[in-house]
Amino acid sequence: MKELDLFDDLTPEADRPQRDVSHAAWHDHDALLALLQRWVDRGWLRPLDRALVVFLHREVGDGQPLLLLAAALASHQLGRGHVCLDLAQTLAAPNLALSLPPEGDDLNDPPPLPSEILDGLHLDTWRAALANPMLVSHGDQARSGNTPLVRLDTSGSTRLYLRRYWQYEQDIRHALHGRLTHELPTPPTETLKQALDALFGEATASAAQDDAQLDWQKLACALAARSRFSVITGGPGTGKTTTVVRLLALLQALQLGQTGDRPLRIRLAAPTGKAAARLNESIAKQVEGISLLELASAACADGVDIQTLREAIPTEVTTLHRLLGSRPDTRHFRYNPSNRLALDVLVVDEASMVDIEMMAALLGALPPRARLVLLGDKDQLASVEAGAVLGDLCQRAEGAHYTPSTCDWLAQVAGATLPERYQSHHGQALDQAIAMLRVSHRFDASSGIGQLAQAVNRPLASDHQPKDKRRAVRSVFQQGYADIAHLRLSDSDDPALDRLVVDGNPGGFLNKGRGRAGRDGELPPPTGYRHYLETLAQHRPPADADLEHDREAFDAWARAVIDAYGRFQLLCALRKGPWGVEGLNPRIARALRRQGLIHASDAELERGWYLGRPVLVTRNDYSLGLMNGDIGITLALPLPGQPGKTMLRAAFPSNDGSGRIKWVLPSRLQAVETVFAMTVHKSQGSEFTHTALILPDAPNPILTRELVYTGVTRAKDWFTLAESGRGILDEAVLREVTRVSGLA
């Protein structure tokens, strides 16, 4: 990532105090600790990062200040998603080593910036300071050592890890190497070809085919059928779920044909409750949608009972924490290398959200012969925690890099002749296990959402200038697509923002010169938060309804309100400030109150509970069966035996796809927040009929191509971009997330 010019822009040269910045922190422990404390006070560094330095200095007093500074920065990188500290990258872009600028910081009288502290420091000098065997293990010594820090040297750079995260990386590398080098027995070519043709149709073309002609879903199933580890990646609408359902049908048909009676033990999982619920619903529909004829054709050669095959394809999805058996107040799980999971196949959806610690735990708990299939969009935002495992694994997915032997095998079993651009004599073992779905079935050429997502996500070609990428993104809005709108705001008080969140800005999708009004040609239906609040008022059971005897009526009411809420969602990049969730949520609540849609006092809007309040669960609560990311709506239920009186309850949809409603007392919800506005990170694994993405009015390192792409692709039918600062979108689409790690 290129270093941002945020800091110079925010503090004009004439207004900066003249400082005589010394390098005392290089040589003096007290000066270093004082500097770190100033960074902590400013919010640039976490208290935890400074506490680590204090601990290391207390335990090993001869650690050089430059070593302790590196330890503080390495710790801080974990909070920013990086697995380690790359010393060379830090010297090239020092100000990216800290959380600069913090949201809402006016930068008045700031402490010295990292660029000032590290000015003049050479990489060899910093490397030499790490030579402390009590604190830092180096190279092969790391495997047998127990130092808190681990150093790895690569060509031209040095990475510094906290030992635990170095170990996670090593565990993942070792586990994947074992799975990739010891393939499972592959079914006979003719048997596999017959099953694939039954599920996907028989290929007819023999010449090299282009992306649109190739059946990438069929190729993905073929590759996954022969490996203990596989990745199926692709953008929205490319059919990842469809592919994995057919893969499970394929594997079960082959298994039942071989053993006759014992189906594979298959488990489905996702990182969050919201993602699990979506996969649950989608898998159930897909299984129901696979015709008996297809299943019969895939299995009849071996005489497999169709009903047995259908029942052997699971539809229940769980969270990864629940799958592994998380233990309260500990990082450990019930299932681990000493107590493996009892399964033959594990499918993990939304794998881009899986951090390095969870992936290491997951691989450690899998039986050696079990298959692991990862599904996800490699271009979405990475996990909130440290690591970007799916992104690291899929760095070469665009080019495929299939070896000649893999291409020949795919031609035999799938009837596919791959273009030369996807073939390579130097393909790695990992390349042969990754399939990228390249054709979107949701967004076609008439979809502005699809065109915008492609323009945002397309990497900047080596022969193009940044202005070409900016122009390509902006031109999508100018072409008159009916399913996207660009709302320019004058400032944070612009009433157009209120109209957007209250009514969904329907006028923004009309009067377009081309394209369609919606997926089926209709004009936008009611969106905005008015819709769910009016549904709440209009569909409430009669006043004399009794909860005990009319439970289904109240559940149906809750489902209708929750479904109506899902028609619109405002997404933002930040948490703090007027453009973050902390500023937008109370503002939206007040706008809805002015429209008479919410009735609550200022105190209730800020801190309390009120009828219609939407809430987002921010931490797994297994006692209530609620997962991080679950969304519920606060409704009023009648008090038993007290006619005319009501009590507030938060209604949450069940995560098992049954359609049941969980009614929860507000006092039992300890980790929730109002969710009129949601961060893009929290929206992963969700989709909304109409999604609006609001960008802040000033540059911020968090604004990246991946964030904009993820926000755009949360929209099913309509998308609005709300923007006030000039050039913010232009800068965001040029900035890529760079997660520092050694996994790739």
C-alpha cells in the first residue's frame, strides 16, 4: 500500500510547531516509554502494545530500545489486521505503522509521527537491534525456542512476529502442505465423468473455450473431488453455493456407490451467525432444487437409493465457534489436535472472514483424511482479526496456473479445454486446488451493480494511470443504469441524507437513460427505514391478541418486520465521527422520530430501548443462541393478564432456517448496538434489497478498494453511493488492502 498524504494535508506547514525531534527513543528506554505513552494517549497506539514493551523491558532489561519499539509496532499490527511487522515496509512508509489518524482526531499538537522517529534509521541497524536471544528467535532456532518474538528474514526484508502468530502461520502452512501433497484416491475417470455430466451436463466443445463457455462450477467440483483441500472463490452471483451443493451430491453419490451404506459425515460452517443463517437457507433451497433425475443420473450406475442420497446432503449450518466447541474465557476449543472432529467433509462459507488464529484452530481439529472446502470471495474485505488467509491463498487465482497434467485430467473428466492463459508448467500444488468462478449469474451487462463492482475491483493495469481507474468507476454512474444512484451531499447536515434513510431515495433510481428499474423490470419497491416501521405498525396482531394463544400471529408479525427491515441498509466505513455508526445512528433515529415513525425521548434514542429499535449482536451469546452479526427488532408484546399493557422484547430470526422467532428480554442483551447504520465489515455475509454506502468527507486509511467492493456487492437489486467529500471515492478505489504476513 502506498503511504497516504493524510498527515501533511491535515496539518498545514505554516501551522505546525517547529520541533527539534531527536532520536532519543533509539537509545534511551525512558524516552521510548514516554513516546509510547504519548502515542497511547493520542489513540495512535493501544495500551496493550505499550504494556508488552513494559513487560519485555522488565523481564529482560538489556533489550535495545529499537528492539522494544519493533515489538510495540509488531503488537500493534495485530490490531490492524497484520500478522507481523515488516521492517522494510515500515521504513518505507512509517506512518502506516500506527493507527493514523484516529477517527475524530483533530491532530492539534500531536506527538512526533513515526516518520520523524524513524527518519534516518537504516534497515541493517534495526535488524542488528533484534539480535537478543532472550527475546527474539531467528530462523531454525524459532522451532525449538520459546522467545516471545520470532524473526524471519526474506530477500530484502525482515518480518517480526509475536510467537503465537508465527506459530499459527507455521501450523497452517504445515497442515495445507500435508493435504496438498497427499491426495485422496480419485474415482475412476469414467465414473467421475459420468457423475459430473449428470449434474452439470455433458460438454460438447473441444477447442479452447473462453470464460463464458467454460463451466467453471463443473471444473471446481472436479478439482475438489480429488483433493483433501480445495478453495472455490468467486464474486457475487457466480454460483458458489450452487457449486458446493452439487459437489456434496457428487461426493455422496460416489461414496454410497463404493460403500453401499455409509454416507460421508459432512458438516457446514460459517464464521458468523448471520453468514450461517444465509448459507442454511440457501443450501436448503439448493438441495430441494436439485431434481431427482439429476441425482438419479449421478448415482444410478451404482444403484444408490435416491432418497438416501438426498438425506445424506446436510442443510444445517453452524458457526465455526460452535463447531469447534469454544470455551468461555479462553482461546482454546474443545476440538483440537488431541480431540479431532468426527467428520469426513467440512465446508466453510464466507472464508474471507476467517482470521489466521481461527484457521489454525480449524485445521488442527480436522482429521487428517477429512476434506476441507473453503468458499468465499477473495476480493472482499479480510477478517476483522489478524490475517487474510483466503486472500493469501488466492493470490494467483486469477491466472489459475493449472499444470499440463491437471489440464489433461480436466479435459478427460469435465470435457473442458482451458485457454493457454490458465495453463502453466510452473503451477504450484496449491494452484491445482483452487477454482475461481468467473461468470456472474446475478449481474449481467444491464446491471449497474455488477458493472460498478467490476470497475471498482479491477486491478490497475501496469500500462494505465490512476486517472484511468477513477474514470472507469465514475463512468458507470454516468451511463444511466437504473439500479444504481450517486447521491452527493453538501455536508453532514444535508437533508438529502435523511430522505435516503427514511424513504430509500426512490427518485434516485428513476429517470435513467438506460438499463432496468429492477431485476425484473419493476420500479423500486418501498425501501428506507419507513417501510419496516410502517410494517411494524400496520401488521401488529389485534389489541386483544394473547401471546400464549396467538404466538404464531406474533411470530408472523416479527418475521414481516424483520423481512421489511432487510430491504434497506445504510453502510459506512467508520465507527466514530459524524460519518461513522456512532454519529449516524442517533441522527437517523431523530430523522425517523421527526417523521412520526419512532416515539422515544432523546435519552432513549441515545442509550435506551424503544419500539422499533433495530439491534446488532456484537458478541456470540450461546446461552441465548445469538451469534455475532445477528440482527433483531425491538417489538412490544402484551403483558399476560394486564390488558392494554405491553413489554418490549427483541425479536431475532432463528439461525436454523426454521423461521422461528426468538423473543429476548432487552435486559439479557449485553452486547448489542443500534444498527440503522452498520460498518461494511459487519455487513459481510449479508445482503440487502437496497444497500446505501456512505463515504466520509475526509481521506482515511480504512477506505480501500476492498471496502467499496464489499459495500457494493451487499446490494441485491439497488445500490446508492452517498458522498460529500470530493475525490474520496477516487482515492478509495486506488488503495488496496495489504495484510502483512508470510503465509503467501
